[in-house]
Amino acid sequence: SMLIDEEIQTAAQLAQERAESVLAGRRSAGYDSIPTGTSTEALSGNYAAYTRTLTVNEPPSGSGCATGASCKEVIVSVDQGVSTRAEVTFMLVSY
């Protein structure tokens, strides 16, 4: 439906925004400034129906992290109620 499409688009924008903030933090403060773990934020205002979760962890083996490099897998997911509406996954690499 049109409403669900709009919700998915909004969630995708919220996920992308958080992903970009992680990348900006890495650029300004370095790889080690991005801690592993999970944090969840309840959004407010127009986005009060959404919850955004950031998970940073050691990537699963075989995920393509180069030998001798350190990698962190970053997953940003945006939920609305019990439904995940968008997810962005990427890898941070430090040589």
C-alpha cells in the first residue's frame, strides 16, 4: 500500500542518516572511536513511531575481512512496531 511504501522510505532515510553519522565519526575520530555493541534509540517528533538500532560487531568469519586487517560489521536497522522497515549493513576496515 501507499502508506507502507512511505514508511519504508522514511525508515530507509533514517537508517542511511545513522550510517552516515558512523562513517563521519570514523573519518573524524578514527576506527577505534566506533565501539562494538548495540545501542537503540527511540526517535521523537515526526519519527516517534520508529526505533533505530545500531549494532557494531566482529564480522562473521568468511565475510571478506582481509588478512591482517581489523574489521567491524555495522548494521543499522529501523523498526516500526514489530516490523523492520529498513536495514543498512556495511564493513569498517582498518589496515
